[in-house]
Amino acid sequence: MSERDLVAVLGFVALFAMMLVRVPVGVAMGVVGVSGFAAIVGWGPALNLLATSPIRTVTDYNLSLVPMFILMGVLATNSGLSRELFRAGNAWLGRFRGGLALATVGACAGFAAICGSSVATAATMTNIALPEMKRFGYPDDVSTGVIAAGGTLGILIPPSVVLAVYAFITNQDVGKLFIAGVVPGVLAILFYMITVQLVHGRRLPSGEKSSLRERLVSLRGIWAVALLFVAIIGGIYAGVVTPTEAAAAGAALTALIGILRGRLGPKALAASLAEALRTSVSIYMILIGALLFGYFLTITQTPQKITAFLVGLDLGAYPTLALILVFFLLLGCILDAMAMIILLVPIVFPVVQQLGFDPIWFGIIVVMTVELGLITPPVGMNVFVINSITPKISLYQIYKGVMPFVLIDIVRLILLVAFPAIVLFLPRTMQ
């Protein structure tokens, strides 16, 4: 083993050891990146990286859409758009057996379209949908399982912060990635609703019936969500705006809608800005750490060596891809979504390119795989968020309720791996 290989191995051991003792991912990656780089080329160049990398990251124009989309999601939550989405879904679907669960999936999808965060979607819908499902006698495992699974739509349905970070890491067109997520997102909604009916439909009660007038009136409350989605995704697809411009416009429109409805006063606006700032800073910390860790990977030639090893196994393209995705699934049990994307994609992306897979398609596939990590034991982030809000419902009950959705997600993943055109036909129509 050469000196660089030894440094690489020790670096990864140190990285996972720090994460196990709860050192923030960004800090752990930064420390390993700078220390490993210094071990090979000296402390002078390593400290120069430490001085310049943070400035390069926070001033990168392509990354400025991240805080804008985060702000849009916070403003949407604080202006009550999520509650209106659930009311509309309940008005149209509540009368069916399991209708409240179907309405929850629909509301999660609508909120994901303007939020982009799975954890925020799950937390918001726990407060809104869970009390209603309890009122109609839904079992705790079913209600929390639906919310946990529905929350995963937040990182797939565009705009998605995770897709934006993937685009930054792999130097891909974020607009095409957003458009590529539309059809898989719609499939996820349909598959989740089918799962609710097939697995739980017979034992779930019907909700309150709404008249046609009440259903039509409920749509007035969600026009803002439809407007935002069309303005952002439609504008990107048509090439009228760039993703960064769409993010800024989306945040401004969300704020304007909240102010006009009287739901965002000066205090609420200030609180929203502060919350968005805190979340953005935590993401930028991870990105800075990832950039420093990237220099360490480059100097040790880790991605190239892993590529040579995996290609040298001569398993074939799809078996090698399956091996990579299984690795993501296993690590999803102990790492959060953002950490997995930032840590693993720089390592496996050269392998994917060598195998000839489309990078836009792989971005959607890997984000779908990461989604599973949000609801699989032992560390399903969405599950823990729901449990923290409703501690009387045990983790076992939530995991029990979410398992049918895990299985249908695996089916959906296999479908999109087998038929890449499902993901790629929309992006290929863009200019």
C-alpha cells in the first residue's frame, strides 16, 4: 500500500469515526480534507485551501438558488399554504375509504413542489394531517407511515435542494434535473395512493363528504401553490428563466402572497428570514466541507482507483450500478440524505460516467435511493422527526406503517432503472 493509499484509508476511518461521535458532517469532511491534503503536500497549500474554499462556495452564483428555495419553503409554511393543500385534498378525496391518507399524500406532494425539503414536509404534515386522521380513528402506524413516506417527496419533486446540490457537485444542468424529477415524482404520488388502497383501504374509515360547491371553493385556497409551481417549473422548462432566477422569483412571490393574505406580518417575515438563514448556513457548511474533502479525494486519486476497481470486476454496467445503489441504501440507514449525496457522489460519479449512464438520469435514481434512507431503520430522518413531534407513537409503529411504502419505492426504483426514458424524455425536449 502506497503512502497516498494509507492516507486515504486513514482519512475515511477518521471521517466515519467523527460522524459516529456526532461531529457535524461539514466539519468532519473539512477537517479530514485539510489534514489529509496537508499530510501529502504540506500545511502551507492546505491552509491556502482553507482560506479560499469557503469564499468560493458562498459566492458561487449557481448555488445562490439554495437559500432562495429554502426561504420559499419557510415562507410557504409560515403563511399556511400547507394547511390549505390538506383541506383541498380532504375535500376531494376524504369521502373515500382511506381518503384522509390519500389527501395527505396529495398535500405532501403539493407542499414538496414549493418547499424542497423532506424533513420540513414531514414535520408540517404531522402537525396538520395527523390530528385529523386520529379524529377519524386511523391506526397510528398507518397515519404516521403515510406522512413519513409522503415527506420523502420533498427531495424529488422540483424544486429540490438535494437535486441542486447534486448538480453543483457533478457540474450538471440543474434545470434539466428539476424537469427530470417531474415524472418520477408523479409516479411516486400514484404509487403511494395505490399502496394506501391496496394495503390499508379496507380497514380505513371514510371521511366527511363534501359537496361540489365545497370542493370547488377549496381550490381557491391552493391557487397560490399552482401559480408558484407553474411559474418556477414552467419558466425553467420554457427557458424563460434560469433556475436561480426562478428561485428568487419564487421566494418573492411566496412572500407577496403571504403578505396580501395577511399571514406574513413583520414579525413572521423576520422569523422566516432567520429560519431560512440558519438552514442555509448549515447547508453551506456541508458544501464547504465537501469542497475541502474533494481536494483530498483528488490528491489521493480515490475516485479514479475506485472506478478502476469496480470496472475491473467486469460485472457489467447494470450489476455494477446495482452494487452502487445497494451501498447507498445501506449507508442510508446511518447517514442523512444531504450527507450521502455530498460524500458519495464525488466518489461513484466517475464510475457511472465510465459505465456510460446518463448523469441526469443517475441524479434522479440516486436521489430516489437516498429517499429510502429517510424512512428506513435504524436512522430514518423523517421517522425521527415524526416521533419527536408525537413521542407517544413509538418508532416501531412508525417503521411498521412505512414498510409498504419502502417496498413500493423499491419497485418504482427498479422500473426507472429498467426504463431510463421515463426520466429523460422531458429533459430531452428542453432547448
